[in-house]
Amino acid sequence: MFKTKRFLLLTVMALMSVMILAACGSGSDNKNASSGEKGGDNVLERIKERDKIVFGVKYDTSLFGLKNPTTGEVEGFDIDVAKALAKEILGDETKIEFKEVTSKTRIPLLNKGDIDAIIATMTVTEERKKEVDFTDIYFNAGQSLLVKKGSPVQGLDDLNKDTTVLAVKGSTSTDNIRSLAPDAPVLEFENYAEAFTALKAGKGEALTTDDSILAGMAASDSNYELVGEKFTEEPYGIAVKKGEKELLDALNNGLETLKSSGEFDEIYNSWFEGILK
């Protein structure tokens, strides 16, 4: 009887030892896994591991990001800046992927991890800083109006209850125009291509967004023109996920190098010389 009890006691103790060791091992594994996940959450590390950076860009914005129907390639100022930054970070401007975003979808796609950074005519605002981190300003725009030539609308003061203004969902322009011209009805669209098509179809008297974007539309169709003065300041920044300091620093360092070398000015002039004042 005594031997049986002693045997059972030893068996229980042995089982407890196994369980303790397993728990320790599991804790170590969890710690390692946690460390691995933490490292995986560093976007700059992931970019370097995959040897490619994924930018969210516009596909419908002339001069900044517009898909060429002939080549299927997206082209514009934001695109060329992104390529130059890819070269600074990864040593090769072709180590890049572009994914289409709109003003409405860009932050959700960034926070989901579908893209590494946003370079898409994105105005830096205090409200957006609560959701993303921004680089230094790389472009200064200002909100304006685009109308058909000969339109009685020649500026902000001409907007009233009888003048419908077209804008894009998720843009600062929509909020601004509602504040500055509260009597004017605002009709919103998913993207700039739809909004410009609506203006051509007579669904509104004016289209509002940043002057730099409107200039691209006017350049594509001489029947339309920018009118009035800029009535806001719209500084553009590149957005990354909150807390991604390493990637933010890499992009800021890249922008600084491009500006100091003169390459940034070359890119700017190739798209805007003679178009923007």
C-alpha cells in the first residue's frame, strides 16, 4: 500500500514538472512570437525585407497621379516623387508598387496595411494628424474654383443657393466650401474624374478642390478655367501609420536629399512649369 502511494506521488510530481516546463517553454515561445510580431509591425523593416515600398496614389488626378489609358501606367508629380523616394530608401526607383486610393479610401487602406504610405494630394490637417503621421510638407496648394469659360461664377462671393458646387467625398474641400459658402448646395462624388464629368454635364456651376488639381483639369480641356483667388491653404504631406517613426524619418530624409540635390525642383518643373502661378 505504501509503495503504491509513493508511486502515485512520484507520478503526480513528474507530471507537474512536465507541465511547469511546458508552461515555461510556451511563455518563451509567446515572448518570441510577440517579439517577432513587434518587429513585423515595423513598416520600414517590412519594406526592406520585401525589397519594395507600396504607395497609395491617385489614379484620376491630372498632374499628380493619372492612369495613362494607352500604357496603363500611372503618371504625375506624386508618382515621380514616390519613385525618387523609393530610390533613396531602397536604392532603386523600380522597387515600388502603386495602389489606387481616393480621398475617402486612403486612410482606411493605410491603417489596414494594404499600403505603406500615402502620397496622394493629401492636405495636412490637425484632424487627420489624429489618424496618421505626416512627413514635412512637400507641396503647397490652395482651394479654388473651376468653371466653364463665360460662367457668371467668378469667385467665392458668387456662390449662392442657386449655384451647385461639385466636390469629392472625404476631401477637406467639401468641408471648406460648406463653411465658406453655406447657402450653396454641394454635390459630392467618389473621385475627381466623376466630379469633372459632372461639371461638363452641367450638374453644377463650379467644381472646387485644390488649385493644383483644378489646373490639371483646365489643362486637359480649354473650355474650363480657374477663377477667383485661392481661399484656403492646402499643404500636402506624405502620410504613414501612427507611430511609424522609422519610416517617417526615412521619407523626410529622402525629401531633404531630393530638395538639396535639386532633383525635387526638376520633378516639380517637369509637371507644373507654366501651369501654376
